[in-house]
Amino acid sequence: MVTAIVGANWGDEGKGKITDMLGEKSDIIVRFQGGSNAGHTIINNYGKFALHLLPSGVFYEHTTSIIGNGVALNIPYLFNEIKSIVEKGVPSPKILVSERAQILMPYHILFDQYEEERLGGKSFGSTKSGIAPFYSDKYAKIGFQVSELFADEEVLREKISRVCEQKNVILEHLYKKPAIDENELYQTLMEYKEMVKPYVCDVAAFLQQAIKEDKSILLEGQLGTLKDPDFGIYPMVTSSSTLAAYGAIGAGIPPYEIKKIVCVVKAYSSAVGAGEFVSEIFGEEADELRRRGGDGGEYGATTGRPRRMGWFDAVASRYGCRMQGATEVAFTVLDVLGYLDEIPVCIGYEVDGKVTKDFLTTVQLAKAKPVYEVLPGWKEEIRGISKYEDLPENCRKYIEFIERELEVPITMVSNGPGRHEIIKR
């Protein structure tokens, strides 16, 4: 069976922990989009890890970890990441890389940095990992697919020359930066070829065979619905689809094979990077939530940037679950809210004097003000509780209120960062 694990909001919902936990009973875990621009924080018996490209199931010896064709594959980054977990005592993971994955090139990272520099105060708050230039090239058909590393030398060199001709005009005239050296680029690609050679395979064929053999497959999404280029807060979005539906394309399987979609929803809101965020809070109130949040505070797993904080946004989260096609919800970081006397929940948006419960397009969101309902807090530590009925009454009421707002069953409640700190409902 195929299960997708995706985020309902801006990312940072705690998908890594849920993937790590469900990975225990899975055979194969697939990353199907995005690159090293966002991270998943995982805490297990080996220690604490921030993974960026590796799927969150690499800590189990029985799983195969796959980099699907939809991923922005930064080859040296992937190998450094494998090395760093093995150095911490994790057994060497079984990894497969799609021959159809495209390669994130060193110049993609430079172009990302140069463009953010050029835009100055109007920048997109990019993580400068090369993601937008990478996907631009992929769809402009001037990207390099892993399979092309194994082409004849003159075929590859001819393509390098064609790509450099275009890139160097932009480097020289728009950014006033040094040109790309074609020979150096060829050598870099040959180094990449040696690194990736042992792992390359026809991932789509491998996965379709695994489905026939009734293997358990997890598709692991990066970021969340609101960062999707079509359905998110465009243009402050990522450059690949963050929706479960894209998992079929980014892994190479039929869409009807995705039977379960676990949407990860956070008990409050947080976001990294720019963009509309209706329930955002500021000042001391935000600082306190940020300090207590997550494990060691709410700071980006990739950038270390302080996350923007807000109260739970039922409008955005319901929309997020709907666009993902959620069949169930994993509700995370609930333990963080134990310090509050009362907890505001955004249940509607007011725009020009009218209240709506529908998520809006970005231009309308810019005018929206949050409409709150305030729920009583439970004022106690809930870590260590493993049965739902043992949670404080106000805590259960909060979960059930959110569940009604989401219109999707909450089947898991995470009440701590550890792998098994989870309550099944």
C-alpha cells in the first residue's frame, strides 16, 4: 500500500517525525519533490538529525530510501548527508536514485544568490539552495538528467556548451559575475557521475514492481500546501508541487495507488520566509511561543532562521487538508501549548467587513484580518501521556474543536519530539 505524508500549512509541521515513526512498518520511503532547501528534524536512538535530501526513513535497516524523479538532486549534498549519518553510528542506508531525477548544478545556487541580491528588499526570502533556478531550467528543458551523465562524451559536451552560452550572457550582463567554464563544468559532472553511479536505477519500474508485491511504501512530501506554486500563497511559494497528488508523478506510480494521505497539522502556526500569514503574532507573545516550540525552539532546520509564529489557523489548515486530499490528520507539537491560560484559534477571515471561512488568493489574503475563538488552556505538561483519555479535558476539547474545523479525523496526536511520543486515536 502507498501512503503519502504531507504538510497542511507552510511546512515545519513535523512530517519528519511522522515519517520516521511510520517508517518502522514500511519497506520503501520516497522523496518525490523539492531539494535540500527545507529540512526535517528527527530525534531517535541515534541522536538528533536535520535531514534535507535523505528520506526520513533512513534510520531503519529494513527500508529502502528513494530519491524520486521529482527531486532537485544536489549530488554532493546527498553524499555528505549519507556520510554524516553513518559517522554518527547509523548503519549505511540502502539508497536508490531515479535515473530521471535532474541534477541541481553549482550554478543554480549562484543564480539563486545573485537574484536575491539583485532584488534586495523585494526578495522572495529564498533559502538560496538553487531551487527556483533548478526547476526553471528543468521546465525550460536545459536541465541535466542523471541519465545524461552516462551519455557519450561529445553529446554531453555539446549540451554543456549550449547551456553555458545562455547562462553566461545572464551572468555577464545581468549579474556582472564571472562566466561558467565549460571544461570545469564537464569535470564536475564526471565527479557527480562517479558519486551517483552505484545508486542509479529505474525507480518507477522498481516501485511499480514493489506495488505488485504488496510492499508498504511511504511518499514523503516537503513543505506544505501553502507553499505549493498553484494552490499556495503565490509568489511566496516553492518551485515544485507540495501536494500528495504530485507524489504519483514525482515517484513514477499511478495516482490511484495512493490509498492513504496523512496530512500533518501543527497545533499552532509557524512559517519560514516571506508571504501572507493571517494569524501571525508578534513581540513577546510570539517570542515565548517560539522559545517553547518544537524541540529547542522554532528555528528553520535548513536556515536556522527564527520562524514566524501564529495561532492555529483553521481556515488555512482546512484548505490545506482539502487540497492534499487528507484521509487522516497527524496533529503535532500539542505539548508546547501547555503554558497558556487560553488559546486563540483563527476560525475565519474578515475582509472589507465581511467574514469568510474560505481560504483566499494572495491578493485578498493581504487584506484579511483573523477572527478568533478563544478556548481554555489545560495548564499542564502532557508529555509522557500515551492514552487519549488520560489527556486533560481542555486538551481533548481543543483537539476535538480543531478536528471539527478540519473536517478530517485526527488519528495521531504528537505530544513530544521523540519517535514514540505519540497518542493513537
